Amino acid sequence: MKKILLICLFIIMSLLQASPQVAYAQDVESFVRDFYKWYLKQSLATDDLPVFDQAIFKYVCRCTAKRVQFDYNRGVSADGSNYYIRRQDYGEEQLENLMVGKSIVVNESLSLVPVSMSYQKEYNPYLVVYVEKTNGRMCISKVEYSPGPNFRAPVY
């Protein structure tokens, strides 16, 4: 009887141990989805860049947001496009067709999340969003343009 109880307890403990990783992965994906929904809505509603909105610090790491703001103030951007979307033109279609892929956990403090925003309802990720977790808070530390499996984009 004690062996059966011990085995059941061991099985329950092993099942509970895996759940925080699954919950964290889901949280990262919904975090990125929430950021892009907010960012696109702000961009479309005001025709202004939400890069300078103080609410961006809720989603983006402080050093990254400050660096991007500095570059926009100087009139310099990586390739003449919006840093977080990596496009010059965007509209309601990107908001409607926003798709966030399954995150890749690099380690306990860094995850990579593929993002697709296109004019068609198909999953074709072209962004890789780096999400860091520091002091129990998630923030976007980098957005990289990834045009396809055989191309390398310059790192910002």
C-alpha cells in the first residue's frame, strides 16, 4: 500500500513539474501577441509611431526601447522600415492576419517567438522576437527580420 501511494505521489510530482514550462511558453506567446495587437492598433489609430509612447515600456526592455527611440529621433533606422514590424507599409490586414508561432525556449530567461503578419491569412513568419525574462518580468529585447530559411538578415 505504501509503495502504491509513493508511486502515485511520484507520478503526480513529475506531472506538476512540467507545467510551469508549458505555462511560461504560453505566456510568452500571448505576451508577444498582446504587444503586436497594441502596437498595430496604436499605429493605425493615430498615424503616429507608438515607439515614443510611454506604454511601450510595458512590453519592450528599457534599453531596447531607448535605443530605438534614439535612432528614430536621429532619423536612422535599420533599413528604413518600422523596427518592430520591419515594414514601411502596414494596415488593418496585418492586425487581422497576425499569427504568433510556438516559442522556442533557449534557456529559462530567453525565448524566441516567430511572428507572421501578412496580407493573406497564411502563416509565413518573417520576424523573430527575442523575449527576455528578468526579475519575473518579460520584455522584448530584440526583433530580427528573418526573410527565409536560406537568407541571413543583418543584425540590428
